[in-house]
Amino acid sequence: MNRNLFIILLIVFNIAIDQISKVWVRANFEYGETKSLIGEKFIMQYVENKGAFLGMGSDMNDTLKLILLLILPTLVLGYVIYYIIKNKQLDRMSLIAFCCIVGGGIANVFDRIVFGQVTDFFFINLGGVFKTGIFNVADLSVTTGMIMLLISGFVHRNKGKVLHETE
């Protein structure tokens, strides 16, 4: 498959899955309603987030929100798209990771533009230290992409060390 087509399809897939899940939640939940998926461990609760990650920045003034939650993310996402299209040396895992990050980022920016806030609905509580805030599929895409980038970085760093040691 053409590389640029692959990039576009993966980004669009991430946006579509996120937007479909948010439309479904808004149609099937009352605001604040909670439904258990798996006991008290995996829960869905419909909330609207006016800020960024975990509601951070929701109390900022409107100008600051515009700059930090719309303009800056849009510029960064634009640069990342440019970077992944131009950089033909990216390994497949990094390319997929960047596409997940961009797709999730665009999906949340879209929500902020259209609705003025982001729909969140997943909550995980495995007890002890592992308890999340309420998040959405776009957040999951961005987080998955970041984890994939870290793994890819470690793999390629270690490959570089092995190559230098064998020379």
C-alpha cells in the first residue's frame, strides 16, 4: 500500500473510532450517568471535559484555552503530519505510533472546536495505584502511540548498541 495512503487511513481510522464512540455515548447516556462494564473495575461514565488531560486547564480564561487547547495543538499536529510524511526513514512502529497520536489529537481538537469541550466516558479502577481519570478513545490512541514510540525508541537504541559492539 502507498505509504501516504496508509498514513491517511490510519489517522482517519483513529478519528472515526473516537467520534463514533462519542456519538454513541452522547446518544445512549444521560450526562453523568454511570454504567458498569466489568464490575467496578471498568466503568463508563459520560462527562464533558472543558480542559485538557484529566480536566487540567478547565478553569483557564477563554483566550488561554484558545491558545493552549486549540491553536498550539493544531500547530503541533500539523508539524507531526508534515514530519511523518517527509521522514521516509521512520520504522513502521514509529509511523503507526505517530498516526495514533495525530488521529487522537485531531479527534479531541475537533470536539473542542465543534462542542467547546471533549466527551469522556471510560474509567478504570484496578485498585491500589492503578486508577485512571475519565478518558475517551482519542486519549487511548494518543497514549498507545506514546507507549509505542517509547518502545520503538528503546528497540532502535538497543539495536544501535548491538551494531556498535559487533563492529
